[in-house]
Amino acid sequence: MYGHAAGQLRGTEALEAMARARDGLLRTGEHLPLMRLQAVAAAASLDDRSFAAVVRRAWCDLWDLVHTRTGATPAEVTAFFAHEALATATAALTRPPPAAPAPR
């Protein structure tokens, strides 16, 4: 998602494009940010080191992508993902629950 959003942009313009894409997903109710949040929670709570390693690698890859494409400092990348975590948690807590499936 972030690489696609940034396209050929670099620097601040790329970081802003990534932030717009992320915020758009949260506004439209897309599930990708929530799935990432659930993966982190599951990795922290399960006693499955291999699953935790996969989640950790995915987050490292996201970090590297944002850092490499934007040239942002570690503090700026941290702030970017901190905003994502807060916005995702807020969306998860304020979103109405899914409708129950219809009886068969």
C-alpha cells in the first residue's frame, strides 16, 4: 500500500502520500490497518515464536519501505507509525460492530 501510494515520489512528498493512503483506508473502513493491529496483538499474546517472527519481519519491511522511500529520520518514521497505531486503534474502537449474519 505505501509503495503504491508513493509511486515515484521521494522525501516528504512520498511520506505525505503514504499518510493520505493510510488515512483514506481508515476513513473508508478498509480492514488492512485493523488486520495489522490484530496481527501484532496476536503475536504478542500467542506463544508462537514463528508467527511472531513473521509479524515482526512484516513490520520491519514496512519500516524499511517508509524510511527508504522518504529518507525520513528514525524519529519521523516512529511518529508516522505511532500516528497509524493511534488512528487504527481509534477506528477499531469507534467503528460499529459488524452485522450479525442472517439466520439460515
